[in-house]
Amino acid sequence: RGRRAARRDRRRRRGPAFTQRGVALIAVATALTILAVLSKEFATNTQVDAFGADNARDQMRAEFLARSSLDLSELILRLQQVLDNPQVQQAIGAVQITDYADLLMSAFGGTAEEVAGTVGSTGEKPKGLGADIGAFGVRIVSDDGKINVNCANGKREYSQLVYTLVEALYYFPAFDPVFQDPAVDGSPSGWRRDRATQTQAIIDYIDEDSTKVSPPGEPPANVAEDYGYEGLRDKYRAKNNYLDTLDELKLVRGVDDRFWTLFGPAFTVYGGCKLNVRALEDPRIIAAIIFLTAKNKEDPAVRDGNLLWMHAQAVAWARQNGFFFNSTQDFVDFVKDPEGQLGAGLTDPSGQGGSGGSTQAPTIQIPGVPPGVDLGVELDPTEVDKILRAGPQRTYRLEVWGEITRQPPFTPLHREMTAVWDMGTVNVNQRSTDAKARNGAWVYLRSK
């Protein structure tokens, strides 16, 4: 009994010691848990900050690649300026190097495969070509083949020209639903209009007076403009002045998303009032020109919307395949016989061509034109000259981009910029001492 009592006494004495050790273990475990959570949070924040820094760095790189593309594009435009010189054209003919800008740019900013394919390299990557951290490129198109709505604020003849072209742009019956439904432009119930009212709204928003414009050939109307801009949710007034950017045209009544998607690409606010015959690419504009300048207004090819569209597609397809109109008469001759003009361009008069050319014109099948359909409309050259002009192109719209390649699972980082170059603008802040370098400058730049 004495031994059992002694053991109980020892257990009682040891009890408090064992309890203290348990508390210490719990405290240590708690501290370690807190440290683990803090360490994990710190590591996560560090990783997020690192990814953010990498993204910011790559965004900056992509933007500078896009700007590199813009600088090289200016070099191409300056070269085009030299090629547009009448003496140069007389020696080598008309050359539009901007049509091949994307191919030229691939040698400097393309991938390794594109650089090798462009310069014909089969070994190591040529020094000074290509971008080590990504790629960049450009697409150059001319705005000279579009309708300059700013001419509505110019001379009466040009204001009437804009009115006529805009109204003819949506001549086709296929566009009837656009004008049958109210426009979604900020008013509670929409805005109902017909083709004539929509055309007047565009012209009156830009011209300097506050009197409603009259269609060409009609006497001026002494009626005040009233398109309800003050009744919109966000009130504003017509600008009655030149537009600074094309996006301002979306403020015109009736120009909603549907209208802009269909007809927005046909407009511009840069360049001259007459369209350049060498820059015609939009079938809607080409169809409007054919419709307005046809000698016989009752010609079935003009009255039938399908046939008229086929003629417009033929002109656009020829332009896309390198067929140029060096004069307005060339355009008149082409529209009169599209297949014959295209075939004549592929004919070898001597019959001794490098690929065994023939003196007979080959059969041309224009996309979108069914076999057996004979195209041809006779145009009035005088009326054509009122709308079109020939000569070098003046304004160019550039879509440049820069892209940074990243390791998977991260996708490439892309940056785009849109710019407009005007050959007719005089640069008052020139950096070059060459007087010829004063002609031409950027008039629009937007980063996306």
C-alpha cells in the first residue's frame, strides 16, 4: 500500500509538467500554421505581382513593336511618294508598293519562318531581320476610294456630290429593312426615317448652315433643320462643321449600330472630294457610281439590283487582283466590257510568252457572276469625271500590330494601332532638312 501511494504521489507531481508541455506544442503548432498562411499569402502576392510586371513589360513591348511597324510603314509611304512622281511613273509605270506592305514588313517583323521565306534564307536567321521577342505587321489601304462626308461643308457642287453618293449607297432594295425599322440611336422610341431623310441628316449635321438641305436639282428649302437632337437622353446639337474623326459620324440621327456596320466602311473624313479611280474597292460605292453615271438609266443592268451588284463585284475583284485604272476612261472601258478587259490583260500579243501565251484572250470567270451572264454597262464619261479622278492616291489608312510570344499556357499578347497618313498635308514640324519631306504627315492615330 505504501508503494501504490508513492506512485500516485509521483503521478500527481508529474501531472502539471506534462500539461505545460502540451500547451507549448499547441502554441508552436499555431505559430507554424500562422507562418505557413502568411508565407503562402506572401508567395501568392509575389507571384501575382510578378505576373503583373511581366504583363506590363509585354504590353510595353507589344506597343513598341506596333510603333516600329508604324515607323517602317512611314518609310514605305515615303517610297510610294517617290514612285508617284510623274517622271518616275513615266520611266517605270504606275507602281503601288503599299499593296505589298504586309509582305515587305514580314522581312523585318515576321516570325523566323516568314523572314526565311521572304529573303530566301535556308541557314541561320539573317542578322537585323525579324523580331526576337515577337512579331509585327501592317495592312495599308487607301481612303481615296471612300466618300468624304466633310465635303458636305464645302462648295455646293461637292456638297451635292456627297448627297448623291450617300443616297445611292443604299439604293439596293436589300437595304429596305434598315429604313423600315426605327433606328436605335438613344431616343426612347427610336427614330423613323426614309432614305432621303437619312441622307439629309448626314449632310445637315456637317454643313455650316442650319437650313435643311435640298436634294440636287431642287431649289433650296427655307426650312430649319430639326432632327430632335435636343430631345435625346443626352442632348447635343449638330456640329455644322468639319468632323475631326470618322467616329463623330455616329452622332448623326439614324446612324445606329446596324447602319454603321453596313455603310460605315464606305465613309471617310480625310482627303479630297472626288474619289480616286485607282482606289475603288468597295462594291457598294462602285455600284453607286455605275448607277449614277450610266448613259441609259433604263439599262436592265442598272435597274436590276443583282446585275448591278455583279458589275460592282467585277470591278472590285479586278482591283484586288492587280488591275489598275490609270484614268477615268480606263474605268469606263472596263465597265463596258469587264470580261474582255480582264482577258486582254492576260493576252500575249506576240504569242511568245514565257508560259506559252496565246493571242486569244482567255476565258475569265469572275467570282459571284454565274456562267453565261454577259456583263457590260456603257457609262457617260462626263458624269464619271464629276465623281472620279485619276492620279496618285492621297490618304492611306494603316492597321499596324505588334505581338509578343509567351510560353504556354499564356497566350500571345497583341496590341493594335490605327493611323491615317495624308500625302497632301504639309508637316510644319518636320525633322528633315529635305524640302520634299514636308509633304505628308500623320493626321490620325489611335491605339487599341
